[in-house]
Amino acid sequence: MFTEVLTRVVTVVAIMLPIAVLLFVGRQRLATTRREWRSRLRTEAPVIAILLVVLGFNRVMRQAGPAISQEIGFHMTSTFYQVEGEFILVFQRIASAEMTAYFSAIYVYGYAFLLVFPVVAYFALSETRTFRRLLTAYSLNYAIGVVLYILVIAYGPRNMMPELLIETNLYDNSPEYQHLTREVNRNVNVFPSLHTSLAATAAIYAFRTREQYRAWFPIAVVLAISVIISTMYLGIHWAIDVVAGLLLAGAAVWIADRLVARSALIRETTTRQLDRLRGNR
Amino acid sequence: MNRNSTTSVDGISRRSVLAAGAAGLALSTSGCIESVQSVVNGSGDGQVSLSIMTVPADGDRENVQIARHLEENLEAAGVDVSVDMRSRSEFLEAILLDHEFDCYVGRHPGEYDPDFLYETLHSTYASEKGWQNPFGVTSPIAFDRPLEAQRAADGDERRDHIATLLSNLATAVPFEPICIPDENRIARSDRFEGWDSGHLATRHGYLGLEPAADVDRLHALITDSRISRNLNPLSATLRERGTIIDLVYDSLLTERDGEIEPWLAESIETETEDGSTTIHVTLREECLFHDEEPVTAEDVAFTYRFLDDTSLGRTSISSPAPRYRGHVSAIDHVAVDDQYQLTITTSTGEAVALRALTVPIVPRHRWRDQVVDRSEDDEFSTEQGEWGLVTMDNIPATGGGPYRFESNSEREYLTLERYDDHFTRRENDLPEAPVEELEFSIDPGSKSSIERVASGNADVTASMVSASTVADIPDESGLTHLEQGSNTFYHLGFNTRKTPFSNVHFRRAVAQLLDKAWLVENVFYGHASPITTPVADEWTPDELAWEGEDPAAPFVGSDGELDVELAKQAFENAGYRYDEEGRLLESY
């Protein structure tokens, strides 16, 4: 079941990716990338490694998390429910079979594509900073996210008011996705919404690169907003999780800017010093 | 760690909590979350405040709906109330071990014989941990007396004492029974026959099956992941009915459709006189545990001694197991006559004595060694219900049952394999393990479980499916829709150790806020029966039988709609007052 669903996601992204690359990235950038990929990869390797380490750490924490959480975590379901009550039911007003199909597809496929495409697109840029910042921001999202998952034990709205979400509940309508999400997450990991934070992160970078990728920007924004709404429409997240996700995205991008700017500065300085030492200024 | 069970918003506007929450989010530190908690918990201004603990909808979505129905009605009656959600094991930890709760909505495993109420209600167990008296109720006259009396009796006399007990239960309400669910399952009839030969919550549900010619594996789906992580028969927080434990461990006798039959005991002879029963047990000969060690009378005697005190006398205070407390307490003495003969005496009538013989028999050599090993530790402590031996995962489990542990993966699956040396393989008149391999895969969703069985990717939903998904069970050839009765029941449990639920009048007023008939219709879609007592119909006296309405705790309202004035009156009659804003005030 799990492999089936995963294969489907991989296939969909694998089909959409080349189309998007042709449409948004263009032949010219691809040609340059073919010439420069080695040197770009060399500069970008550290951030790729960091992201992989963070993802690996996330996987480990999925196993070890519950035990740690039980020791130091805070039960927050009742607080969230008291604060926002049935707020997310506002999205039930637009509920229909088509909407549910749309948001389910967005939640699974749209989200995967929204995260993967910028990685490819920014690799195709001749400057490497955007790519390094994006991956740093992704890593920060995951790293901070996993810490919050351990600290905050909370169940999502579908677990609190199942009968009110019966029409749109993701797992009622597409039970097969449960096998996928169960593999990557636990049902008490709702705060913050990483779907929201990563989608928002991708959208923020789409805004910043709107000069280079003019057509991608509006698409990324529509996708990101859809992903964010889908988390509440499908009954997976509270509005509080979404707000936290947005704040996390902002924080991740802000920190990534500082981190990558500094390491770039250090590198520039060292290069300059090396040049000076070699006497070939 | 926040173990405070009374989370509430006391006299603080939602906006200020939201602001505090936002501040907490912005800084994303644990310190801030702590401060939000303290704002939320804030000191009371006199309004009655309580929390309803329950489990998330994943796997069993009815509990939380009942909890929210109650929440809504309590709120309307002026109580400050919140719904607190815990995973199934943490839920049981809070209720059975820590006793840190106000009230809860959950499903009790129940049992075929009403004697389970002995451990549930007897005042002796009010401070013990485990399934024994989680409500902390101490009522020597209302409960202990009829509990003891029913134990000593059989037949009509016992029925009378049970009737007294149930009527006292309906008056004192340490817990309020809500309904008995219908157990609905879907199974593949093209791969196995005999699905109705035993209840699927017991070993007989599996052992009676007849596989089709080329079938050598049964793939069952289970919504609850706990069995993939732990196989300790004594765990209070990780077991429900112990169905899978009963496939791995044998008991002397086995219950089948309400009847008691010999199992590991080849035969028994009972003599009952003046409320005491002597049972001569003859074990089946040449039975082996899964590690090839022989099963003897010593193991049986050990099991009862061990359940009674898991420290085996190595600490000054005895440490009874958090499960099977009532079973073991019925037994006075176990004498080993020879390798396969025992004499067990109880201070009870026959029915209760037989029930005591349904506990899983554990291998003496393994568990005794465990106690000895652990007692060599300098920090040896056997905290009742919580110490290492009753909480350890016990993987691989070594029982003597028809199936033995093969492999597991946490939150994924548990695989058992047929134990070819089991006595059912040589006795012709007993149901035996039908297939070589029995795999229980964890699938948390009822709907996806049904789809998997329907599409041929599994053979049966071992867990009963959620009432809301019963309509999704397809009517196709090769499939069968199983509908079986249940001993389990949904109930609202009260912590009578602390206010406000220490007040019986308050408990009764709260019990009347539940519209059981409406819940059965709207939450269970009719796949349940509303109840007044927690035992089977045959034990329920006529005056407590459900005849269209609740004879003991009638809902104050109709069709799920609360009559707020009547509800408030009930609280006022219980000695509580309201302020001018309609908030129920704490009584002093």
C-alpha cells in the first residue's frame, strides 16, 4: 500500500518536473547548467549534506520521538480546541466532492511538486546563493519543526471532531494516503504545520526570484495557498498550527538569509586573503 | 510534563489566551508554552471547572463524539469544561495508574461474567493501580457487601445479589454505562470458512477457522498499534481484551460464547459448599512452552502466586499485577498434587471459581528468573502496577499457546506462527490453529481496513470497525460481514477521589446530561444498544432494563437537545449554586 502510493507521488512529480523545467527554466539556463553543474554542485554540496542530515535526523526522531515526547512534552489538544473551537469549519462552507478531490491532490502531489521544483529551478540559476538559502531554509523548517513536535503533543481537528469533517476528511475519502502520511509522520505531530511552513517557504523564494522565474511566482503562490487551506479543509491541522507554520517559514527564511550571507562573506574574505598571499591581486 | 487534568480557561477571555498563545508561538520555546498553560489553568474564581479525558478519533471515533456531546451539555449547564485527548496507552496510564483525571469517556473491556465488577468496584482496591477500582470508590455497604455476597453464591441467589449491586451502582454512579457496541467486521469467506464459529475478540474466533485448500496464512488488520510493541500479559495500559495474548498463552479453562470449557486443563472436578469451592484440576500431559520446557502444575501454581504479588515476596509491600486482580483474589489456596494435578480452593461459588481459572498461565522458569535478576539490582523496587516486570515489552513472548511469537515491527505488524507441539494439534475434539502464519498488520483507519479486505489485501479486520464505516462494508461474493455481540461497553468514568466528582449528587446530575438513545442513533448509527448496567441483559434486573428510556439516569431533555433549566435544577438540587451569569459555582 505504502509503496503504491509513494510510487504514484514519485511518478506524478517525475512527470510534472520536466514539463515545468522546460516551461519555467528554459533551454538557455539548462545549457549553462550543463556547463557549470560541477562547480555549482561543489559550492552547494554542504547545504545538500545538511538537508540530508536533517532529514535523516527527522527519521530517527520519528522512532525515538514518542518516548521523549512522553517525558518532556506538553499536551495541547485541549488548549488548541479551547482557543479556536470549530474555526476551521469555515472551510467546510466550500466543501464539495470536487473541492475534496482538489485539496487531497494538492495536499499530496501539489505539495511534493511545490517543494521539489524550486530545488531544480534554483540549481539552474548561475548564482548559487538562492539555492543554498532555499535548502538551508528547508533544513531549518524540518529541524525546528521536529523540536516542536516533541514539545507539543496535540491531535488535529479530525481526531477531535470527526463527525463534522466526515465529508472532507482526507483519510475517509482517500484512505490510501494514510499509509503515506503514517510513514512520514505521527498523528500527534500537528504543531506546527510543516505543510504550511514549507509551502510558504517555497512561496517566499518564488517571490524573491520573480525576476528570474516570472511565471513560477503566481503558480507557487496559488499552490502554497491551496496547500495551506488544504491542511485545514481536510481536517488535519488547526488554524493555530497554520499560523505557527507561517511564523516558522518566516523565521527559517530570515535565519537562512543570515547564515548563507555570512558563509558567503567568509568565503569571499578567505578568497581575497588567499589572493593577497599569492600576490596576484 | 503537563499532567494537570484540569485544563480550563478560568475567567480569562479567549482573546487574551489567543494573545498569549501567539506570543508562545512567536518565540517557540517550551518556557512560553509553559506560561500559556499556567494562564489557561489559572486559579479558579469559583466556577466549577473540569476536563473530560478521551482518546483520539483514529481507530475509535465514537469516544470523542460522546465526550464532546457531554462537553456541550456541561457548558450549557454553566460548567467550565475542556476535552483532553491522549493516546490509548497514555489515556489508560492517566486513569488506571496515575489516577489523574476528572472524568473520562472510554470503552471498558468488560467480560462474560459480572464478577469483573469485583475488581472494578471493591474498596480494597481504591488505591491500587490497574483495572482494579480506577474510580477510587469506597463503599463497603453499597458495593463491597453485594460483591462479596454474589461471589459466595450461585444461581438465582447470585442473580439477586448482582441485582442489588447493579441497583446500587445506578445510584452511586462511580461510572455511567452508556452503550454496548455491535461488533462489526469484514472477512474473506473465499479464503476462510467458519468465521462465525467463535467470537473474534477471543481465541476461538481464530482457532475455529477453516482455510481454503492453498491458504497457509491469515492476514488480519488491527487499528491499535500497541500489540506490535508489547506482548506483556500484565500490562494495564497496553492491553484491552487480551485477544492476541490468549493465542500466545493458554489458560486452564476457556470461555466460548459465555460457556466455560476445559483448555489447558484436561478435566476439572468441582465441589462447592457454603460459599467455598474446591477444584481438582488435571492438566493435559506433555505440553510444552514455546521454549520446549514442560508445562506443569508448578507453572500454574506459580502464575497465581505471581499475579497476586509480582515481587514474589521480595519486597515488604506486595505488588499485585494490574490485571486479573479479581480472578486471583477469588483463590484461597493452590496445592500442587503432582506434575499434572492441582487442587485449587476458592472462597467463592462455582461460577466465580471457574472465572478465576481463565487467566493466562506463564512459564515459572522465565518470570521467576526475571524477578530474581531484577531483585539483584541495588535500586530494586516493585512499585505496584508500574514496575519493570509488568511494563516490559516481553518480546519475544514465551507462552504455551497455539501460536508463538515469530516477529514484529513497531507500529507495523506482529507475526505469529503455529506452534506445532500445542495440545490442540493432537486432540481431535479441540479447535486448532488453522494456518501456519498469523499476521496482524497495523492499519489505523477503519475505512482503509475495509478497503484492504475488500480488495483482497487482507483477510479480516481483527478490530471491530468504526460504526460510521459499517455502511461501507461491501456486499460482494467472497466477503462476509460479521456482526457479533460484545462484552465491552462505552462508559463515562468519574474520579471520585476529588471534587467535584467526589459528590454523588454531582455525578448523578452529570450522568443525566448524556442522551444515550440519541448517541446510539447519531454517533453509532444504530450499531449499539443503550444501557443502564454494564453487564449482559440476562443479569440486568427488570427495573434497570432499557425500555425506550433510561430508568436510572434519564436524559434531561429530548432528542439530544438539553433542557438547560432542568439540567441546572439538577445541579441546584445537588447543592450547587449559580451566579448571575449562569455559571455553576463550586460548593464549599
